[in-house]
Amino acid sequence: KGTLFAVGTDGIIKWKYESGSAIEAPPLVYSDYVIIGTSDGILSAVNKLTGKSEWSYSADNQIVGSANVWTAGKSSGIIFGSYDYFLHCVDPVSGKLLWKLETDNYVNGTPAVANNRIVFGGCDGIIRVTDPLTGKERDTINIGIYIAASPALYDQKAYFGDYNGNFYCLDLVSRKIAWRILPGENSGSILAIPAVGYNSVIIGNEDKYLYCYNADSGKLKWKYRTNGRVTGSAVVSPAKVLFGSLDGNIYMTGLADGKKLWSFNAGAPVGSSPAVASDRFYFLTEDGRLLAFGIK
């Protein structure tokens, strides 16, 4: 409905900001700002203490993915994609345009940032590697299928899925696909950002499974079946994996074997990704509730 909420750890609302248009992606918290994109193409920076608007920037079409931030020395920029076929970069303090890079179709996902490069895909089926200071393309790798989700960058590799259910590991140094998992008979789209760590890469699928692969080889370690599509991202720790499903449950499994350690019936589909902070984690449900778990 276009409302941005700030909620204390006690569950009490601190402030609300009315954007006037749907906010489909998680906000970016950077410096003193909370940065959101809306379906009417406006990127807004809201003061994180007061909830007051600091600046706004207009793209020419809707924004459905989260913004991200890059920093190089004393320079920094807020980057986001839009359905206007551009990746935009704006100044974090003023919201003024620094550069924009044209693509051949919608940019749905969140651009990833690591090792002084921006990596993102889009509905043109191309993974683009971009210089953050200039916005110039350093590289393009044509996948050929819609990339609705965002890549995860780890150890000079990019992990991502496509709209047909293929899952890839792209070596950013050699520019070659290191491995690719073909979709199964019942595979759906991959809409989440992979979770990478501890030599594992974890991704959900619309076929109702959460998959764990060896990050180097792509060999399947385990898969966990839910009763609903898995559209949100997982969070991985040294021993556990946390994720939600559209079957209305929140799950915690072992990282080593994928066996269920805990679950909670949220009473409504869970399409979101968890937020983990200190001794707590948080989930949003599709019927508009924010749930907090952990130590009170």
C-alpha cells in the first residue's frame, strides 16, 4: 500500500512514511537514510530516525528491486534497476544522478557489489559487470533467459538463477559458466538471491524445494521439500539454514544435512526473506504481520 514502517525491537511502531505507491522490495539502510523504490518509479531517501523525506529521484518506470550501495575510497553511490531499462546510480546525500547504464529490457533484481564491481542481470538475459565510478560496462555474459533475481557474489564467482529454473555459477575471472544446474521436470522460476557460505550455496525454487549445492562443484548436497513455493532468500550460518515458504511455515534446517531442526506455522504464506540481528530473526507474512523470534 506504499507505507514504510520503522518498528522498534519491542514491536512498537516508531514512525510511518507514506510513499503513495507500492513498495515491493526490502528497503536499503545506509548512513542516516532508509532508501526505498516504488512502483511509480520514485527512489526516496527517508531519515531513519525521524521518518521524514530527505530527497527523491525519479526513474521513468517502476522500481521492483532493492537498491544497493557501492563505496570506493571517498566516493559512493546508490544503485538500483528500473523497468525503464536502466541501472541508475545517484549520490547518497543529494539524490542527484551520477550515471545510468542502459540495458535491453527490465531490470528486476538488486545489483550486487563486490571487489569494486557491480554485477546484475535483467530481463534481457544478460549478466553485466559494471565499473561503479563511471557506470561503464566492463563485461557482458549472455545467458539468454530472463534473470528476474539478483546474483550473489562470493570468491570471484556469481551465483544466480533464471526464470526457467536454471541455476548457475559464473566465474567472473574467466567469464565462463563454472557449472549449471538444469531445471527439473517440475521446476519453476528462481526468484531469490542465493545464500553462499561454508562451501555451500542455497537457493529456493517454485517447485517447493530448497536446494543446497557444493559451491565449487555444483554437486547437490541435499534438498528440503516444503508444501509451497520458496520465493524468498535463505540465511545461512555455520550450522543452520533459515527460510520461509508459501506453505505458511518458517523452517530451520541443518546446513550439513538439510534435516529439519525447527519450524513455525505463521498462519499465512511467507514469501519474504528473514532479517537476522543479534539474538533475533524477523519475518513478514503475506497477510501483513511482522514476526520476531529469539531472545526477548
